[in-house]
Amino acid sequence: MKLTRHQNGMTLVEMVISIVLISIAITAVLSAFSTSMGRSSDPLWKNKSLKLAQLYLDEILSKKFDADTPLGGIPAVLPSSVNCDVPAGGGDRALFDDVDDFNGINDSPPQLVTGALSDYSGYRVQVLVTCAGGEVGVATNNAKRITVTVTPPNQASMPFSVYRGNF
């Protein structure tokens, strides 16, 4: 009777091929993982920038259209009396009473009327107010565009614009 010997296991060539294939797979997975980890902070600073712009816009839009606008906005200021050479704002934020007062704000770090905001060091906020009625199909003096530009640390600036009507 003849005994046959069966080999169990892998040859050296099969082992080398397996090691090469596994190393290629691990390299691809780690590369994808490191790319996603590098971008994981993007949603954080984008969300913070959006919240910061919303804080500024809420404060600005809560004010009157023009210095001559009565409380409540009725009657609207005559378009001929609206000054489209919006002066640069400045001074005490607690005294700002219309959207024009915010023109030219350049805060770094950002702050509201109540003071500086925590967790926003390195951020910069700029505000520009211009008459822009022609952009929305009304008389030039009947609408203003308010642009709040937020610049996160080491990132490109992000502009946010809204229109405020004379009502």
C-alpha cells in the first residue's frame, strides 16, 4: 500500500503575494481615512461662520431702515430723503438705531452689543451697507443690501447678504 502525502499550508510565493495584496489594501484604506480626517474640521468652522453671520444679521435687521424711519416703519421714509451715501458707522454699538450705523464694522474678534463672543478668536467680521433697490426691482433708495463677511482663521472669507426694504 502506497501512502500519499498531502501538503497543507501555503508556499512561499503565495505568502509573498498575500502580504503584497494586504499591504496595498491597508495603504488605500489609510489614505482615504487620513483625507477624511483632514477635512473633519471643515463643517465645524463653516457652521460657526454661519452662526456668527446670523448673529450679526439678526442684530442689524432688528434696527430701522433709516435714521428718519419712525418706530414701526410706518409711514415709510420717502425715497428722495434716503441718503444712499451710507456713512461709515462707528461708536457705541448700544446707540446704533438704524442699519446704516453698522456700515464699515470690522470686528476681530467678533463682538455683539453685549461684548466679545467667546470661542471666536481668530474670526473676523466686516459689514457693508449699500443702497440696492435696483437689484430687487424697486427705486434705488427703497432697499439696502447688507453684506456681512465672515473670515474664519486661515480660511477664505464667506460673504452673507440680505436686503432690507423701506417699510
